[in-house]
Amino acid sequence: MGKFISAAVLRDLAQQNKHVVLAEDAVLTPSAKDLVKELGITITQGNRQIASDGQVLRDQTTLCCSGPTPEPAGAGNEEELTKLVRRVVAETLHQANSGPRVVHAKASDLVLKPFEFGHPGLKMDLGDMITARDGSNLAAGVMTFDHSELPWHLTYDEIDYVIEGEFELRWHGQVFRAKAGDVISIPNGADVVFASPSWAKVFYVTYPANWADLVEK
């Protein structure tokens, strides 16, 4: 996984230039994506450009930008970015744990979408039901796998409850095969492979809810 760019980091970058260039492996958190439209930012990342309306324009040669191209965040200026990240981490941690409240997520509101950070050919859908923006310290949602597997590094604690099908978790040479009703707990920092030899529907809970906004110091 590349470096996560949180909303707070993106806001500071946008103060310097409304055209923000990110390293190709950088990952915008959900709140940062919302901020792109809110501030009218244009994001350039690798060979694609994301307009302020969220539309991805892959043919960057059709776009013209005046002035020098800013240095990618997460690629150069490491010392400056590190200082910025350390400040943002402290702010984000405080906000995530401040005033949690009861959240009711309705099944009728669940929308499953293809997982955007997966490899080509991955048949995995995911839908968040509760996030940090709902005022919870825990995040939760549903993911499905269709004859697919996903290598993943966790920067959070996770609980997986198998709703339907066959679910596999591979960790340190072990294979945990779970069926409907089974629960798997995964610790922060684990390198795992999520998979299903056939099809699986899994309910997940993660802590902290804002894990994607937290960047290592």
C-alpha cells in the first residue's frame, strides 16, 4: 500500500496550489476524496487526473496546466511532509475519539461497489455501513469475494463475521477456513490474504474507524 493522504494533509497542500500532484502509489482517504470536490481541487496522480467533480480523466495529454508542476506529495519533500503528517496525526487521533455516539446503519442503505484498491481481475465488492464520519470509534461494513483473493496489510484491528459462503484468511503460513456463523479476529500490523475458493459474504468491524486517515509518523 502507498502512503495515505488524509483530508487534513490534502487541505494544507491545497492552500499552496489548487492543482495537487500525488505520488502514483498514494491513496486518498474517503474524507480526502470528499474534500477534492469541496475545495475544487484537481489531482494529478501518475497518468490520470481527477477533476474537482470526481471524474477521472486518464488521458492527461488532453489537459493543460499553466506554471510549474508542483512536486508530488508523498514522493519528494519528505522532511516537510513528515512534519505535516506528524501534526495531522495528532489532530486526527483526537477528533476520532471525541464524543462517539450511537449509530444506526440500515441494511437498505448498503451499497456494494468494486474494491478500488485491488489488483486487476479481483472480484471483490465492498460497502461501508459505519465510518468515522458517523461519529463512531468503530467502522463496519460488508465485503464479498467471488473466487478471488486479496493480499492486504492491516493498519488497524479487524473482526470478520462470515454471513454466507466460504471465507479463507491466510496468515503466517496458516489457513483459517471459515463458514457462515464463524468469526475471525485479525490484529493490527498483520500481513494477510483475504480469499474465497467459491463465494463469501463477510461483515467486518475495524478499529479505529479512521484508520485510513492515520499515517505512521
